Amino acid sequence: MTASSGDDRARFVSGSDDGAAPITADRPQTAAAGASQPETPPPMSGAMALSLRISAMFGALFLAYGVVVPYFPVWLDARGLDPLQISTVVSAPLFIRLLVTPGVGLLADRLGNYRLVITVLASLALSMLLVLTVASGYGPILIIGVAFLLANGTIMPLVETVAVRAVRAEKLDYGRMRLWGSVTFIVANFGGGIAIEAWGGDVALWLMIAASTATIAAALMLPRTPSNPVQQAEPETFPARTEQPTNAASRDCPAAGEGHGATTARDWRQTAPAQLLKSRLFVLFLIAIGCTHGAHATFYTFGALYWQSQGMPAAWVGALWAIAVSAEVLLFAYSGPFVRRIGPAGLIVTGAAAAVVRWTAMAFDPPLAILVPLQALHALTYGASHLGAILFIARAVPHKGMGSAQAFYSTMAAGLMVGTVGLVSGALYTQLGGQVFVIPAVVATFGLIAALLLLRGWNGHPLWDDAEQPVP
């Protein structure tokens, strides 16, 4: 059965048509003739094997993230760094990634070997962690810690590329593969909290070393080259490039115009990145999603530290983190009806509004009974807004501009805004304490305003027409 490209993208993100049935390829089932059951299990299909490999990669990578995100600042605190130094170590890689990540992605494309690049990055991350075991003083920890976070954080876009291409080419279920990342993230939250409660903040480094070792093992199981979605995609999903120039140079570098390095200013204005940035609606989207995601930076950097300073056991810190991710998993698992009801822009508005509520309440030092539902709001502040962002790009951006749109989204949400809010929070944490959460509340308010303007202005159609002119 063939679905329209818009419906296919929506099902790809939500994981199903109705929130229950996963997306899988229509593959015939065979049975041995004359027997109710085969004598031996049927051989594993190539698609199933690929799905298991990618699932294992997500699981290992998020096992590391589940320790790094909440507990690396705890380890830095145990090593004697002050709040501003901690926020600098955590935030600096987010700015550097703006320059590094696109280049690493381009390298992986040109080599045609994502497994190699991911394995090298994972090995570099493990090497930096081993060096941190003997490092002391702010300067060395800053340099080595930034290198570790940069290598570890750059892996994720490459794994997502492998996964998305496999989904489009092999009709794999993205949700079921990505789910294992959320599961191991929760396990790491719980396990890390219990370990730190028993042995102190220094044990966080050894947990990260174990998780990074698992990441290398999973990376070695990935396919050498990602599946090519263009070769197996249906015509309506990937239309023929009849409007594209036919010379070889333009095919090799369609976003840069014709020739090798001879792009004029007029040529650049016709590229997808330029058209996206000229679109008022896309800029509103970037502001809305950047502010909503960026508002999480204060919590990512100081949430665990602040709760521990208030006397909360480390096991409860891990439990609260796990509650947040569990709520996010539930949203993704049953998001089908929710998505159809309010649409991409509505999801972004919902996430921004929940962020204003969540971070404003956090500024008033709420008790544990209030922290639990506030953490459950993570399903909206991150889950709904991320889902809305992916759907907005899928429906509003023509295929030619999707790569650029994803890059802008990642740069704005996971880089620039998270790094900026994290640094500002670090500079003021000592003076403000728990009231530092006023900062993300204000940032989220700006995101909500932009989201409401996006909801009002976007009619659900692509941002520019077939003539590649931006929609006013």
C-alpha cells in the first residue's frame, strides 16, 4: 500500500497511523509446507538484522548520555569546579559543534563509511574519559572535558542519519529502534543515581567509561554504508529532479549553485538555506523551537546539583530524571491521535507553554510532590516540541531544503540556545540558587510568543512554491 509523502512522514515520526501499530515493510510471511511450525527458525532478514544493529547503537549511545547529561556536572563538582566553570565545560562544546558537526557529516558522506567515523568518535570519547581519570585542575579538565563532550555529542547526528536512511529505504520502524535509547537512558538515570548515592560523585566517570565502551562495540556492528533511500524510495516521496540543472557540478553540490566555488550572490539567494532564512515563518519556527529547547539548559547543567544541595538523595535525582524520559516515551508511543488533533505548530505551542509553566514553578523550589508532575511535563517541553519540529520540517519544507532545515534546527536548538542559556545560568547560579530557573522561564516565554505567531501565520503548506520562491 502506498501512502502520500506527508502521511508517510507523519507516520515515520509518530511510529504508527493510530498510535499503536508500528510502521514496517509489507513483507510476505512464509511457512514450511505441510507443517504447522517450521522445524528451525527462519533466517533473520537483512532488514531485521539492520534494525537490531541500529537499536543496539541507540541503546549504547543513550546509556552513555543517561550518565553524562545528569551526572557529568556532578563529577565536575566533585573535582572542585565552581558553577561557572562547570557551565563553561558543559556549554563550550555546544558552540564548537556549530563548526565541527557539519564537517564531520560531510566527511562521513564523502568516505561513504559512517561506521568508521562513528567508531573513531566513540574511541576518541573513551580516550578522553581515560585521560580525565588522571586530570586535575580546571584548565586540563576544561580542555579534555570539552573534547570528550564534542566527540560524544557529534555521534548522535551520524547515527540518526543511518537510522533515517534505513527507515526510508527498508521501511523500518524508527520508533521501535529509537525506543531502546530512551529505555537505556532511564536505566542509566536510575543506576547512576544509586551508584553515586553509594560511592560518591567520582564514580560517575567510571560509569561513563563503561557506557562509552559499549558504544564502541555497538558502532562496530553498524553497516559500513547507510542505506540509500533515493534508490528505493517511491516516486511521490522523492520526485524526479526535473527542475534541477543537469551539469555534473550542480548535481554534486546542488545547494551551492553551479561550478566549483564560483557561486554568485544571486545564485546563493536561490539555494535552500537562503530561502529558509528569508522565510518569516521558518525564522519564527527557529526562535520558537530554539527557545523552548534552549530553556532546558539550566536544568541539564544544574538540576542534579541543585537537588543534591537541597539534601535530595542521589537515587531520587535519578528517579526524577527517569520520570521525565518515561513520560517522553509514552508521548512518542501514543502520539498519533494527539498529532492529528493539533498539528505541528500546535505541538510546538504546547511544548513552549508547558516550558513556561515548568521552569517558572522550578524557580519557587517546589517540594518532591510537585517535582514529579513537573518532570512529567518533559513529555511536552521536549517531546511535543521535538515532534512538532520534525513534523513541521517534513510538511513545511520541500524535499530540497530538508537537509538544511534539519541542520538549522540542530544548530539553533541543540547548539546556540542551549549553550547560551547554560553559560548565563552558570554565571548567575551562585547568586540566585534555585531562582536561576527564572532564566529559562523567560527564554521559554519568548519561544511561546514565536510559536503562537507561527501557529497563526502558517497554513500548513510548504514554505515556497514550485518556482522555489519563498512564501510571503
